[in-house]
Amino acid sequence: MSEGAVSVDTLTDDAFLGGKVRIWQPREGYRAATDPVLLAAACIVAPGDRVLDVGCGVGTAALCLAARAPWVRVEGIEAQAAFADISERNAARAGVPWRVHRADLREPPLELRTISFDHVLTNPPFYDATKNPAMDHPLRAAAHREQATLGQWLDFCLRRLRPKGRLTLIHRCERLPEIMAALEGRAGDVAVLPLQPRPGRDTKRVIVRARKEARGPFRLAAPLTLHPVGGEGFTDLAKAILRDGAALDF
């Protein structure tokens, strides 16, 4: 186990996709919830595709994708040794062949720089470290506060894609202008899916899909509403994605 790795006693064992995927993750600090499941559901993959999860954390998104599309080959890159260690345990338990590159994406290993992927999925840190206060837990800070800028993060993702390869990411709605600027001239056929907490509420997060070196037009999809008006739980469509493993088509 790597220096600084998290012991089993500090982990919880959580079910995703209605129990089809089980994930060990830290009891405190950053904890995967709906975002990686939605991200995986939005990935368009074909048999034999090679997929890289950038900033893979404990492997939730990649393993949810592998549960829905077992024919894909998944790899990850993760700078935090503790998360990388846990992702390997999670993949081994799921029986998913998994390779995680322990590296900062600003200084990727040579072996990774020579590989092109059919698909890159990513849930970048949400907060600009220069504009947001420090967080109370180091693992939460590592997951949510940028070390690499959003532009650097997306530059790495695009460099790892083959021509016409697909990028799928989830982020805060307010960062969408930065995302579009980073994709300008490098990726097209961009589709944006607003994630609406409840009907009538402002969008907080978006899923963005794009294809490297493609020329298709920009498209803004109808929002996915996660929770019903005045009710608990999820809408029927959100439940189909989050619990039954349905693909998120937009």
C-alpha cells in the first residue's frame, strides 16, 4: 500500500447502480455520490473501446461504466495515492481489469503520453483554488480544489484522445464558459445536458460531451430533472439511470 494510503477501518462499503457496483471509499472527506454515475451513463462507448478516467478517484465512474458496458477497457490517472490504492481494491473486487497511473496530469508518465484513447471521461475538481476557501479535510480538498487549472485539465484530456475520440465531463454550470473556451478549435459536436435539481430550479451542474477534431454543431439538450416537485427521491428517469444502469441519452 502506498505511503499515506487509507486503512480499511476508515472506509465505507457503498452500493451504486442498485448494488451492481460496490465501492469502498473514505468515510470522511470526498465521497462519490450521483455525479460519477451520471458521468458514466453519459459515455457513448463501443465494444473494444479504450477509456481513460482522468482524476479517477476511487474508480466509481469507471466501474459504473464497466458494469454497463463490460466490453470496454478502462484505465485511470489519479494524483492522490490514497484514492489510487482504493480504486485498485474496488476494481479487483468487481473483477474489472484496471490500471491506474499514479501521476499528476501536469507531469504524466511517458507511457501514458504515448497512448491514445477512444474515450476520456472526467469529473474535474469543481473549485478554483485561488477563488475558494480552504476545505476542512485533506481528501475533500484534493478532490474538489484545483491544482491544475481547468484549462490544463481539459488540455490533457484532449491530448489523450485519438482523432474523433469522445470526451465526457461533468462540472458546475458556472464553469461552462471556461469549458467551451478550452474546447474551441480542438473539439466539436458539443452537446450540453443541464442537470436540474427540481422543476423550476436553476441548473447547478452540466454534463458536456464533445469529439476531438469534429465539426458538428453545438447542441443544448433538454434538462435532466433529478428530483420531483415537492417529493423525496428521484424522478423515474433519474432512478433508471442511477439504480438500473440505463444509459443517459441526449
